[in-house]
Amino acid sequence: MAKILRYPILIFIYGTFYMVCEIIWKGGFDKLHWSMFILAALGGIIVGNLNNHFTYNMDLIYQCLIGGILVTIGEGIVGHIFNPDYSIWDYCSLPLSFWNNQINFFFFLIWSFILCPIAIIIDDIYDYYVIKSQERPYYMLCGEVLFILPERKFE
């Protein structure tokens, strides 16, 4: 059952986590849009699955950069569709904004090095502890093991 519900549960977790971050960042609900939930959920699924396509020996930095690029491309696409008037987010006044001010380098860094590691670890936690379908996850940084998820206590 946990395997069948994997994607709906992770979509809910990623989308909700991002919306809570937005509420905290912006100080309220006034600029929230449903497209941000969808983008965060799909981005989380894609990023979370990165180390299912690479080995755990792939440096977390590379996984996060790839994830950040994918999420930023998604942000640009969603921005052009749902945010042409900048009513959802507005990077116009920020330096290093591109693609008609729908994406920004500083937010790329946030997606890459704050939210992507969280998505990768949430995905691994679900797969390792709930589904029990993979080896014990570990994360490499600069060629060294950064940390290993604690062993499952019950099988």
C-alpha cells in the first residue's frame, strides 16, 4: 500500500512544505498560487528521484545542481504560463534575473542548495523507512561520506 501511495504522499509533502515556506517568507497567504504547489510537488518528485538514477556515490552537490537547474527551468515555464504579469512572484527588481524576469540566480541557489537536499532526503526517508525498497542511503560531499541515514530498527 505504501508503494501505491508513494507519489500522492510525496506530492502532498513537497507541495505543502513549499507553501509553508512561502507563507513564512512572504508573511501571509496573499501571494500564494496553486501553480506553486504543483511546481514544488513535481520538482520535489523529480529531484527526489535523482539518486534513484545515479548511485549514492554521486556527490550531493552535483545532484543538487542538476535538481536546481531542473526546478529553475520549471519555474521559468510555469512563470511564463501563470505569471506573465508578475502577480505571483516578481524578480524584476533583482539583479541576475533572466528569461523575462521569471527566474533568478539567487533563487536558483536556494532551490539548489536548500530545497533540493531536503527533497532528496525526504524521498530516501520514504523509500528506506516506509517502503523498505532500497539500500541504506548515504550522501557524499566532495568525495567523502557526509552522513548516512540511521539503520531501520524494525524489518
